[in-house]
Amino acid sequence: MEFIGKTFAAVCTILFIISSVLVLLLLNIEAKAFSSETYKQAFENQQLYERMPTILATALTTYITENQSTLPFLNAVKVEDWQNIISTLLPPEELKALADNALDSTFDYLNGKTNSATISLLPLKAHLVGESGVNVVVQLLRLQPACTPEQLTQMALGLLGGQITLCNPPEEAIGLMTPFIQAQLQTMITVFPNDVTFISGVTSGMPDDPRLKLNTVRSAIKFSLFLPFLFLFDITVFAVRSLRSWLNWWGWPLMITGVMSVFIALLGTPLVGWILQLLIENQGTILIPAILATSIAETASAVAVQMLAPVIIEGIIFMIVGLGMVIVALLLAKRDQIIKVTY
């Protein structure tokens, strides 16, 4: 009977070590993977804040396409044009603040705090007012082919309200067009919302909400925390009969778990980064826009380092606790041996 009990305990010990290492990895990955702070640091280290004009331009173009009747004069402005406008008007610190805001909004959506994700347009609207806005529009026109007489007529009519075709007008026409450009900028600022949605909440709360499967996986990861405790309980039931046996049966598994966790965390960063990048590239676009998913995927290696750093600390704690229990068990065994010899 004792042999069977110890055999079961040995099996539970192996299962405890495997499950504990996996739980340490998965819990830390889950905690870091769904925190915007993780990616803000990675964005800064890899200078990915420069992608913000593209992300905001894409969101703006989508909004304008969906509201053509309200903003007909903006239909001629392409995504690339918006990128140039945003890059010209917004300084790096404001682009960084916008990107941080977009990341916070994205992970609030993924974590179920909101049902959509938005980007603020307030900084852009503030810079479009006055001379800076006119100058950037003129710069945009200078990048276009020279205007034909028909295009000049169409542009003049469009600036009064309607469709326009972007082209490069003669220098003498710029002065005449400036009041109309200012008027249209003022209209645009008035009509534009303070923020635009880049992750729609149309399916939120419905069976096809893409976050439901994600939440199931995350819940399973959190629930897995109970597995190591279950195996420890089984070890205690099947094998522990004294203080010394408890210290041995718990100490060695804890120490081995710590060693394996530290080893995997130190050497497994490239593998975790590669798996994370693969998941974001293949599954991330189901949840977030492709341009943002691509940028986040590029941070995978840096994010993997942040994810596994706590595993090293936790592994060392496991090692110290386990080693301490083993040492105490050895001291107790030595004491018992001395007592036996004495008596």
C-alpha cells in the first residue's frame, strides 16, 4: 500500500512540476499581453510611434468614406495625403500621446472595459485652425499635378461646397483660394467628431463577438492556477507522513520547478517572441485593425522579454523556498540520526 501511495505521489510530483512551469509562463504572458503599458514601452524602444500617422489616417479615411454626404470635399484626400498632413502638423510628442491613447483604447476594448476603440482628433483639429492648417493644405496641393482650367473651375466650385479634384494651382491662384480653404477647414473642424472609431463595437455582446473566444482562453489560463495546488494536495495525501517527508516531498518539486522556470525564461525568449508574433499576425486582425496588428506584432521580441522577466523572479523564489525546505529536511534527518545514536 505504501509503495502504491508513493508511486501515485511520484506521478503527481512530475505533473506538479510540469503544470507549475506552464502556469507560471501562461499567467505572466496573459498578464503582460493584455496590458497597454507593455506595448507602450516596446513602441518607444523600437520607434514605432512613427506609425501613428498611418493608423490615424486610415481611421480618418474610413470615417470620411462612411460620411460622404457630410464631407464631400474631403473625398479627394487619400490615405497618403492624410499621412502627410498628420506628420506635418503634429509634433512627435503629440503623436506619441495619440498612440498611447490608441493603445489604451485598444486594450480597454480587448479587456471588455469598452465596446469599441477610438482615436482622439482633438490635437489634429487644434492644428488645422488658422495659418498652420492653410499651409499644410497648400503643401498638399503642391504635391499634385498642375491644374487644368477645368480642374481649377471644379476646385473653386468644390471649395464652395461639393466634390473637388486635388491639383497644383498657379501661384497667383493660391491667394484667391486661401479664404475658401480657411472656410472649408473651419467647416471640417466643426463637422469632424472629437474622436473616430477604429474598432467597431457592432458585434459587442453578440455570439459573433471575436472577444468571446479570447475570453474563454484567458479564463482557462487563469483557472489553470488551481492545477499545481491540486497536485500538491495529492502528494500530501499519498506520501506525507511526517514533517521531514513533507519538507522533502514539497521542497524538491518546488526547487526543480524554480530551476526549470528560470532556465526556460532565460533561453525561451526568442521562441516565445516568435510564437507571439505568429499569433498576432494570424489572429490579431480578427480583433484589431491590420495596421495596428502589424505594429504590435513587430514588438513581439521586446514584449516577450517583459513577459518572461517576472518568471525569472518567481522561479528564483521557488528555488529558494524549495532549497530551504530540502535543507531543513536534511538537518532534521541528521538530528534524528544523532538522537538515535545517542539513545
